[in-house]
Amino acid sequence: MTKVLICSYLEPEHVERIRAVDSRLEVLYHPELLPKPRYPADHLGQPLQRSPQEQTRWEALLSEAEILFDFDYTGLAQLPERAQKVRWVQATSAGIGQFVKRQDYSRMGVVFTTASGVHARPLAEFVLMVLLEQVKQASLARQQQQEHLWKRFATEELTGKTLAIVGLGNIGREIARLAKAFEMRVIANKRRNNRESATALGVDQLFAWDELHPMLAQADFACLITPHTPETEGLMNKAAFAAMKPGGVLINIARGAVLVESDLLEALDSGKLTHAALDVAAVEPLPFDSPLWTHSKVTIYPHSASTSALENARLTELFCQNLRRYLDGQPLLNQLDIQRMY
């Protein structure tokens, strides 16, 4: 029997779907030993204090498992020593490269698979929300409502606007698909260009990775999706903001370290940018005294744009596919390249 340990909360129906994959699986799920979720698809959960007996039970489960669904967030530092039989960890997040490096999990000698693709739809919908709020003057309407002011105004349309996607992948392609429905022009770059055409990737123009600034110069909206690696840290800096089309809007659904927040504030204050929508921050939670909280041209989301009530169902489907591949000796989907960090 191949023992699978579920390390974060899943609804019972999803656990049963995992158990039904193959009779060779023994699925270990003990929700009483896991942090309780604070909201749907919360994989970190509320603070948890196990009794000594409960901790002993949990460590015994870890020691038996060959496959982990999610990391053990209650004992990250001890995971390599406690889970010595583990051969594969399925993460519930797409961007785990920095996390695996920070925890030095490469020493575990296991395969890590990401949740790439699972969050594409909610993130794409978030980006479209930002685009529509900007062209439809949602902030002005809310301001006038607070003032009880009935004053008509004109709005723009997304038709003909240019959206630049920095780091085209599964999420970017879904964003592009929705944006094209509004007749937007979508341009993009990606770090690993496998000679795929722009048309095949669903965009109007594909730029080389080192052509970021020329791409930004054409963009009414720029969306950051690229993983956080040494190559992308501080990618959106003073020079990148200077290259952007005047009046542009920035959306960051990547990682906070991909942009330099002080340079962003300078671009907003100077009028170079009209707005920034940030789902992520360099330090999370965003510090109480950060000027981003109160800036009139900034929308803050608490790293929640990707979290959907449908997330656990999608994660379960991906995990079930990978379980079948694992049992059949086939390559797993979404394998993390530890060196590239994505």
C-alpha cells in the first residue's frame, strides 16, 4: 500500500475522491490533528496547539507517509527528519520555489509538484475586475455616492486597450483569453520561450524576456505574474516604471519582491502611473504603517485574489491525476525545478 498523508484541511467529499483513485492507496486524513480553516481553501489554518499525545500521533503519521498532500505547516523545520519515507509532496500553491529554498527542502531528495493552473481562473477574474474598475471609473462613482452627488460622467472601454503580461504561463493565458473577449490587445513575455508563436499562446505579440521595457512602453495595463527568483527580484524598478506608458496601471499578482515598492510609490506620486492593484507585498502581512495602505491610487488585496471557494475541488482533481501518474510510473504534472525555482 502507498500511504498518502493529507496535511491541510480538505472537505470530506474531496478526501473520498482521493481514496477512490486506486485500491493501492491508503489515504491518511485526521482533521482533528490539523489547523482549522479560517475561510474556504485556507491551507494554513488557525493557530494549533496539539497535546503531547496528539503530536506523537501526528509524527507517527508523517513517518509512515510516502506522499504528502501539502506541507506540514505545523512543523516546517522538522519536516525532513519527520517524513523520511516521503518521495513526493503535492503543494497547494503554485509559487513554492522560494519557500522550498528557504526551508532547504532540496535535502529531502523528493519530487515537489506545484498547483500551477489551479488558480488561473480566480486570478484572471481579479485582473479583469481591476481593468473594468479603472475604465468604468468605479472609484469616482463610489466617491460621488458617499457625497450624495448625482453628477454624470463618461467612461472609457477596454476595447483597443493594450494589456502587457509579464511572465506568460497558465495564469497569463487565462487572463489573455478573458481580455480578448473585451477586444483588448494582449502582449506578453516569458522567460522560457520554447519557440511557441504568439498566436498559439493566445496573445497578439510575444516579446523576448530582455525586451521588458519596450513592451511596457506600449501597455495601458501591465500585469506581473512571473515567479519570484533571483532573476526577477526587483524587476519592476525605477527604470521599468520610467519605461511604462504614461497613465498606465500596474497589477501585481506575482510576488511582492518582484517590484520595488518605493519606486512604485514614486511613479504613482509623479503621475506616471494612475493606479496600482497589489495582491501581494514585499512584507506580508503588509506593515500597518506602510504608505500603500492609504494611497489614493492603490488597491490592496490581502494575497486573496487567487483563493476561490472552488480551489479545493481543483486541487483534488490535480492531485488525483498525479496520483494515477505516480502509481503508473509516469512523470508527474507541475514538477518544481528546484534550480530554476519554478
